Amino acid sequence: MLRDAIHLALTQQQHKDLQPRYRVLLDEADLEAGDAWRPVNDGWLWSSDGVVLLLNQAALRDESYVLHEFTILWLRWREARDHFRFVIVRFPDVEDDLLQRKLGPLQLLEVQQIKLTEVFRDNVEQTKTADVKSEIATVVAKVISAMQNLPVTQSSTWTETQLINTLTNETAQSIQLRPLCALLDLTQDILAKGKEEASRLIIRRLLNPEKPIGAERFEELRAIVDYLITLFRSRDQVQLFIHHLFPHLWVNAEAAMRLCRIAYRSEGPRTVVWTRNWVQSEEMYLRRAWCTRLRLVLPVSAKSGDAEDWNNKVHEALSMGFGCNPATTSADKLRNRIRKLLDRQGEPVWVVLSASLIGSDIMEKLRSKWPEVLFFIFDSEDERAKPADWEWSQFERVTPALDLSIEEDAVAEWTDLMRQLDEGRSGSSTGRASK
């Protein structure tokens, strides 16, 4: 009843001048029969310009996909709160202490909220009293007010902003984007909107979260990279552009967002394990998850050593990551810096370790010494040397598991792209059949 009223009001609002500026989506109504609903819904969450979330206690009991949705929305709101409209309509059974206990690290109490009164305590779908109707009208008016002047042309994430800015700044006139439109099968009409808006539409095409990862996305990048080399003023700018875009081409978004949920939750393991072969895979998964710089992803390695040796290695890596002298920086100071980075900017600190080099006893001591740090433990197909005494119940697997064949394709694509940039010539993209 309330949901339908909000949906109807937003639809009427955006049509009132007979020039619709945005599309209003309702999960049950707008999913096509046969759709794989989770990828489609994820696509809506990542690309929408505003979201109204109806939150009741039942939703908070769902420890899987609902938390996944919350994490996406909170990340987008944190990155672009001036442009992305996020409103939570809270039912009376969701009190502040419950919200803080379940989702405290996501800081949802900072998001604009509309709290329903006790008339919604019962099953409102079956209630048609004057009080309920009056409150529905009040809530609808508040939602409409919050969604006024919806900024539909704003970027949704830091990564999208960087890509748009790079393409816009490297383009003197919108006509220079015509070859990109042709290569990406975009209408030339977008050039009339100016180079910034045309750049935005090109980048949104490349980042389209509804498109399957892998071969098709690699092919799109291959199609445009030659022209980017001629368009951009320096090799460094082309490499930076590829660096921002590449995680979106092959990283499983569901697995990446699971990393976010692990980082922000208040209970449960904060150490993840997986099998991978590429040294850059951890960083690419984390960049895909946060769609931002995520400055502190620190690989730590040593040939051997006891717990104290490994602790010193982690201390050194954290100190250097924060630009501090390890010899003069205490563990307490580093822990304080880690907490501030997460609390103020939403950025966790990850330390990457090899399962073949470290045992469970050492790992347990590191987790005790650095509870604010998230540990990313990897093994590879070649090694398979995980210590037999590891207590895997204390860790969480990356799920869905990394598809090593897609990772292999990503490595090959990345290697070809970097070689092409090093050669500094266009026309060298050869393409390759994916598996």
C-alpha cells in the first residue's frame, strides 16, 4: 500500500510536465519474466540517480542479499551524497539501536530518513483507516520533496567521475568522440549534447553493470583503445583510464560486494581467503567493490619467520602505507589511523598474505594484534600449500569463487594492453578469441 503509493506519486511527478526526465522502477513490476533478477537489480542500484528504501525488521533479518543492497546504496551515497538521492522510510519496528546493531558500520543513521509512526505497527497492507491514509499522504509528500530536481546527469561513483573527467579533459571538441560512438554502437545524436554529456554516456556504456563480464567487455575495450592512444595526450592518461575501467570488465560484482559486507559488518570473520593466480586480482576486486581509489591494499611477504617477524612486516607495511617511519610509529598510532580512515572516509585497510607462507597460529596472532585490519589470504593453483591446521571456520571464502579462466583471460588482455601502450603505436591491437 505505502510502496505502491510512493511509486505512483513519483511516476506522476516525473510526467507532470509531459517531458519525463527519469524512469521510476519498482522491483516486482519492472523485472521482466525470466530475468536473472539479482544482476538486473544490482544494475539498477549502481546506475540509478535516486533510491527510496522501505525498511522493516524483516529486511534486517536477511543476512544475504538485503545487506548486499544496503552496502551498494551506502557506498554510492558516501561517494556522491550531493548528487545521489537516498531516502530510507523506516517502519516503527526498526528502532535506532536495532539499526545500529545490525548495520552500524554502514552508518545508515546519517542517511535521510522518514520514520513511520505507530499506526504502521500492524500489517498496514490490511489497514485502511483514516490515520494510515493520512500518514501515507505525509510520507509521499516527503519523498517527493526529497526527490525534487533529481540530478540525473551526475556521476554515480568516484570511478565513473574519474573516467568521465579524463575523457572530457582529453577531448577538445565533442566531434572528436564520434569514432568512439561508432565503435560502441552509440547514436551520433549524443554529440549534440556537448562533450561532457557525450563523455558521460560513453562511460556509462562501458561501465554498464547489466552487461556480462568477460569476453564482450574485453572486446569493447579492445575496439576503442587504438583511438584512445591517438586521442589522449600521453600514454599515462590512457593507462590510468584503463586502470580505472579494467576491474569492471571481469570482476564478479556479487563477490566484490561481499567483500564490502565483510569490511563493514560488526560481527563475523574479517579475514577472507580465495584461490587466485594473478598478483593484481586482490586490488582489482577491491577497486571494483569500492569504485574508488582504496589507497591501502598492502601485500606483505617474507620467506620465513615467526609471529613476531610477521607482525613486524605488517607494522612496516602499514607505516609505509600511511607515509610514516616504521621505526618511530607505534602500533597504537597506526590502529588509530586505520579507524579514522574507515570512520571518516569509509575506506578499510587490507593486508594481503600468502597461505603458503603463513600458518594458522601466526595468522591468529596477527588478527589479535591488528583487529582493525582486514586480511586477504590467497593461494594459487600451483601452490595449493595451505597449512593443514588452518581453522577455516574463522575465515570467509570469497563467493562466488574466482573463475580462474576469466582471470587468465584478464591477465592476457591486461598484458596485451600494457605492451601496446609501451610500444606507443596504434593499430597494434590484435584481438584474441576468449575461452
